[in-house]
Amino acid sequence: MDPITEYHRNMTRRQLLSATRGCLGAAALATLLGDTPMLNAATAQKASKPMLGSAANGGLPELPHFAPKAKRVIYLFMAGGPSHIDMFDYKPALRDIHGKELPDSIRNGQRITGMTSGQKSFPCVAPMFNFEQVGQRGTWVNTDILPHTARIVDDIAIIRTMHTEAINHDPAITYINTGTQQLGRPSFGSWVSYGLGSPNHDLPAYVTFISVGAKPGQALFARLWGSGFLPSKHQGVQFRSGADPVLYLSNPPGVDRDMRRKMLDGIAQLNGERFDAVGDPEIDARVSQYEMAYRMQTSVPELMSIDDEPESTFEMYGPDSKKKGTFAANCVLARRLAERGVPFVQLFHRGWDQHGNLPNEIRKNAAGTDQPAAALVQDLKQRGLLEDTVVIFGGEFGRTIYSQGKLTANNHGRDHHGRCFSTWVAGGGFQPGIDYGTTDDYCYNIVENPVHISDLNATVLRTLGIDHQRFTVKYQGLDWRLTGVNGAKVVPGLLA
């Protein structure tokens, strides 16, 4: 429901009269309306109707559109553009083209970034790692840096033909998270929160974490988990590793819990009076967020305290899982949030933008993410949660086959590449143990089964029981949706 429709729905006769009482016709209008039983009966009938669909959890009554396979999403977002060539999209023929110039017929006039546009030579670079065929299907994986992922390949679908139009970080990461390269649109998690709500009323429906890899890399902005034109209560809430997991959640000195309760009750009364006067839906969202924050003062410390986890958990997720703020520790928290029913959790891991020194830096990044990401899939599976949890691992684009800068015997960089890159998905109705899509021998162009970033979003929505074409919100005269208007489609070949 768009904000204007919600405003009209919430407008009462009192608000209408209050807004028009300064007009000459207000008295006549009040007389005409009177104390009509019809209005009171309609209001009573509407209030007596049971909540349907996701409305019981704070979502839309018409959702889900059909029976869902998944109840929640955990998105492991590798910000910066992981090199698909050096991780998942390996071909033995790459060894034969190492050091050779990328043919013009392959690049085919592709727009490239300003960082390599001045290069006179574009030598191809084969991965400087060991790849092995693993799993029942014998898929190629870089076992030097992804040994743990190699062990779960039969549980994941590797999509090798993801693609995007964006070639720079900010528009690309905005695009994949919001469905458009323009700023200010709702994020994926906000759409899910808005549509489906959450069965857990003591935690936000959308939670984000940020960790840092080999280097800080590109900055991440709160708009990536913002609610855009949706009510603000659907924006993601960033959890942190410091003394205050959520900023401004703790009571200030001199204010105890009882005093906070009295303050909130007083503020709620004032907001209620203002809502009766103007009917602004954001007032309702504000009250809702105040109450959520109050409940989170108890629920968040309990969630973030992982002392009750057995030692076997930390052994599974790796030594960093006891270090607050690391990707491994955040993966443990993501599983704990999944257990509590939180529908959308997103872990941003910065530092994958390897324009130089790629062999060393990608090894460091993989060392911090490979084991915990694989452990998360295994942990969810052993707890019976993987079947209704979608786990996604990927970034905003991939890297080029050609070297950025000078190619040496054991060092090189790779530029941004949006024409094809790899993402893996597990659980929640996705088909396990498959490779989807094929790229050419240069890992540069898609040969068959392309998957646009909006296609993946549409497919994830499908597992949640949502038809992406019908899930729209009217804003500025247009029907907006997460998957945009460029013909996004569900990919049946990815679904079990």
C-alpha cells in the first residue's frame, strides 16, 4: 500500500473535519455527515475482521501470494566485487591464454572503467591457484582458498552467469540491493519486511552487520539498507560489535527502565493525539520504533551474548568466531537471528576490490569468509533450518580476465566486470548441487542461461511466496517494485 493510500485509509471523520474546520463549509459538511450509523458500522466491521496472510506478523494481508518454500533470507554480501575467475568460474583453457592479449572479438567494445581505459595492452591472466573438481557433479572450485566451500558444493547452487549493467561500486551495489542505480529506493530487506512482516516482535525484521576483509575497501552507506519511500520502520537496523550493539538503545545515566517506560507512554500519548489530527503514517511508524527499541533493550543483549554457544560452534565457524565484529562472529549471530525468526539478515563484508596484489589479498579475504560461510550452511542444515532459509553468497559484480596494471610472475590486479560473475545460493527451495549458466573460455561473456541481478531477486522473492510482478507500491505516480521494469523473471532452473 502506498503512503497516500495508507493516509486515506487511516483518515478518520474527526481528522477530516479538523482539517476543514477553518473553511466556511465545515459546519455544513459536519451536518451532512452527522453521526451516520453507516460509517460506524463500516468501521466496526473492518476492526472485527481477522488479520489474513502476513498481516498477523505486521505484513500485507494479501501476502504471501502462494505457499512459500522459504521463511527467511541470509545474504552474505561480499562488497567490492569478488573475482569469479579466481574462485568459481574456472576452465582449464585459461592456462593456455595466460599472458596473451584479450581479443577484440571478446571485449567487443565493452565500456571499461577509467582505471584501465588508458591501458594500451590487456593481457589475460589465468588464476594463480589450484582448482579441483569437487562434489558429486565434479564442479571446479579454488581449493587453495575455498577448501570449506568445496566441502558443501552439493548443498549449493553456483550461478556463473550473474550480470549487471553497472561497472562502478556505488551504483552496482545500490542496484543489486534496491533494484535501481538511483539513490533513495527501498532495499531488498525493507521490501521483505514491508510485505511479510516478522514473527518476532522483539527484534527488527531486517538486521545488518558490517565486517572488513583484507582492506577496508569501498565505503558502505546506510541507504543500502534503507526503507526509501516505504515506512521507516522497515529500514534495516545495523548491529555493531561495540559496547552498544545498537546505537542509542541503552538508557542514558540516571534513566532506569521504569522511567523509560513512563517516558514512552507519555510520548505515545502525544503522538497519538498528533496522529488523530493529521493521520500521518510516519507517526505510527515512529511509535512502533520506540516500542521496538524498548523491547530490544532486553532481546538484543540476549542475542549478542554468545557465551551459551557450545565450543563445537566456534570450532565449526573457525577461530575468528569468538572475535566480535568479524565475519565469522556475524555468521554465528545470523544463525541465532534465523532461529528467532528474523526474516532478513544481511552481512556486508568489505574489502574485495582487488585492483592490485590480487593473489595475496583474495587469499586473506577468503581466509576470513570461507569457513564461516560454509559453516553457516552446515549449521542451518543440521538444525533443520536450511530447508526454509535462503543463503546467498556474492557481490555486486566480478573481475576482468585481463590484468589491471603490469602483469608480473606472481602479482596482478583485475578491474570491475559486470558482464558475468558468480554467486552461490543454498536452501529455501533452491536446487542444491548444481552449476547454472555457462560463460565463454575467457570468463568474459555469457554463453547460456544468463541471470540478471534482478532475476535472482525475483527468484528469491518467489521462494518467499511473493510474485515480484504483483508486489508493488505506488510512489510518485508509478508502481514501483524491487525488480524494476526491465523484464526481470524468475529462473525456474534454480528452483528445486
